[in-house]
Amino acid sequence: MVMEIVCPAGTPAALRTAVQAGAHTIYCGFADETNARNFPGLNFSREEMAEGVAFAHAHGAKVLVAINTFPRAGAETLWHAAVADAEAAGADAVILADLGLLAHAARHHPGLRRHLSVQAAAANADAINFYGREFGVRRVVLPRVLSVSEIAAINAETGVETEVFVFGGLCVMAEGRCSLSSWATGESPNMNGVCSPASHVKYREEGGALSSTLGGFTINRVAAGKPAPYPTLCKGVFRAGTAEGHLFEDPVSLDAAALMPALRDAGVTALKIEGRQRSRAYVGQVVRAFRAAVDALEAGREVPSGLLTRLTEGGATTTGAYKKTWR
Amino acid sequence: MPQDTAPTIPRVPPALAAALGLLPRTPVALALERTVRRIAVAHPGLIRRLGPHDRARFVLDPTDLPFVICLEPNGGDVRVGVCGRPGQGTTRIAGPLAALLGLVHGAYDGDALFFSRDLVIEGDTAAALALRNAVDDAEIDLSGEIARLSGPFAGPVRRLAGVAERMTGVSLSRPEEIGAW
């Protein structure tokens, strides 16, 4: 079975680009705090979502709507409306993280396919099977902390489809539980849909060096000519004892193209590309490259990799936890 | 898999930059304002996507030219100025002219330009992000817009832009639609 390429779209233009570049499936979200990429100028109105779904379907592609933040107590109606509106728009599935929202969707929208967001951080077969059994979840997006052999072991113990990230930003935290952004800014991807919100980010260039501050904290300073990282705390530079460096995470991007044969053999159903906050230039290049890679894999040809470095954070890539060379 | 062959971003030659610096700024600003107003009318989503930033003052700073462009969406009543110095603005977006034009046309990715330090943002980061995302969704074709404003000279303007694009490597128009997979 051909592995499905699941591609990001932050705008209707990016959705059309992804479809034309060969995406099997596109994921996107509404322009509010119900999705984890609630960035200025990004995302879809209800009308744009319906038009985007119609465009994708007309070209044989599917659309998944990410409603993957955690509803605030007393404001559930915003998230409930998002699920209803996704179904009305003709979405092929919704991507959810919150237990209450999953229960709501299963009860009130039983015909709408449910995927489990990476924000739910379901990283073992028992957790995944619980979501499958209780809420009819059909697919889980696995956290970016598992090795290929661990993914194979999970697939051997669950009938729920698995989707894994293969390219883009690399989050190695317990997703949906990370408090770094909210510690510095009061806002988090989990509750507000935005990690390190732009409204709390400042850049300053002095003598060619670039300083990044988040919520008033200087989190990085890079010398002239050196690549700039995203302004997230997890990629900040910290001092611990006499050591100074990226203690949580290096500013690099995930590129698991070379592992696609192993991921297929591990029973993975779908390959996810990160980057709803990126431009249609990124979407077009990355989707086209990965669609070609999947087709090469199916045809028994070698899968090329490492060809998208210019688009990566730090100008560098990693296979992340899929190959845990530090063990 | 296609090659990642994005070329090094071209710079405006200093002699040309100096010559452009001699252009009278008021007529240039008026021509730019007329073009941007037309684009805003043709792409209403552009202003809508700016949301709370639609009254910001964006300083667009082509670092290889001796002037900056001040863009004020002003809730749809767009104003454009051309100034010698960056001056006060809500946010400043700076980079080579080719990088800024490439962003408008969807030839370059804004995050990648930021990672490589070809793009600098100062001031209100949220406003800069809103503008970038709004422009990316609008699928603007600057050569096409200028050609439409050129009346009987539309054809020659388009051809001239095409030649200039091929000679300089600078994205002057929206790339051709990619064929369906």
C-alpha cells in the first residue's frame, strides 16, 4: 500500500499549491485558537475551508482539519462549532487532541472520521488503543520521540493507523504538555494555538549579531553570517555550570526521507510534513520532493534525501529520534 | 526528487542602485501607491488577513537600494511613501530587493530567508508575520499588475519584465502554475 503524504497548508493558496504539487492529503485549520498554528495572517475562514475542501476533492486529494488545542473550560462551544463546521465543509477527518472534544465528536458527529493529534502525545500501544476503543479514533499522529523499531512494535499491537512526521520543525517535547512557551509568554500551543507567539518576539541586530528575545528574555544571540533559529525556548542557548549551548534541542529540522523504506516496513500508513506556518514556496518544494520520493519507493528506486536543506532551520537536518544514535 | 537549487539571492548592482536613488521620490511613491491600491482591491483577503495590523506602518527596506518603502494599509485606504531613511514604523522588513520580490511572488520561503539571515525583521514581529502570510496567500503578480496599468503598453511591459527576469534571476512575476501531479 502506498504511504500517504500529508501536507501542511496555512492558507488557501498553500492548499492549492500542495494539491498541485502532488499531496495525497492536506491538513489545515480555522483562523482561531482551535488549532495549534494560530499565527497572524494564517489559516482559513469557514468559507475558505469549504472552497479548499471542494478544490482538493476535485483533484482527488483529502483535507483534514486540525482542531488540536485543548478547549478552555466554559468556552467549549468554540471548539464544538469548529468540529461541526469542519464536517459541514466536507472535511475527510478532524485531528483532535482533547479527550472531551473527542467524546463530543464521537457522540455528535459519528460519521466524521477522527484522527488523534500529536498534541495528545499518545506514544504507546495501550494509549493508542484506548483512543481507538473509546472514541473511534482511526489514526494517530505519533510523537517525534520514537525510534523506527518502537513504531514497528506499536503497529504490531494496534489496528489504529499511524502517521509520522518526516520533514520540518522538530519538537522533541512531550507535545501537548510543554509549558516552555507559556512560562515565558503566558501563551502556549496547547491552549492558545501558538508556541512562542510573534507578539512576544523581538529581534535586534547589533554589529551583525542577531539577538532574539521572547517575553523579554534573551534566548539566543547568533553571530553575523550564522543561521538564525526559530525564537522558541527549546532552541534557546542556556548556561548550565560551565557549559553554554542548546541544552534542550539544536536548531535543526527533521528530514526522514532516507528512512522512508524502514517506516513503510514498520507499518506506517502516512507521512506528515510539518509547516502550516510556512509559505507556498516551501509547501510546493517539499511536497513535490516527498511525492517523488514515495513514488520512487513504490517503483523500487532509491529514495533520494538531503535535497531540501535550504529550507531547514539552521541549514541542517536530523533523523531525530527515529535513529537514536545517542543510545 | 527535484534538486534544491535555489540560487544565491541576486543583489542590485551598486551603479544601478545609485541611479535608482536619483529617481524623484514623489512620482515613484504615487505609482507604487496606485499599484498597491489596485492589488488591495483585487485581493480583498490581503487587508482582511492583516487583522489588527491593518493600520500598522510597514517599513520595507530593500538593503541594496538607497531608499525604503513605507506601506500603510490604513484599513484598505492604502498609502505608500518612499523615503531615504527607514524612520519610524511599526515594523521593518529588510533584505535584498530580490528577496522581497521573491516573497511577494512565492518564489522564496520567508522562514528560510530568516534562517539564512537574508531577511531581517525589527519591531512588531506579529505585524510582519501577518503581512508576510497575507501577501503569500494573495498570489500577487507585480508585473501583471503594472502591465494592466500600462494601457496599450501592457504587452511590451510584460515582455520587458520577462527578459529582465531571465537576465537577472530576480522574481518579477508570479511563477507559472505548476501542472497537476
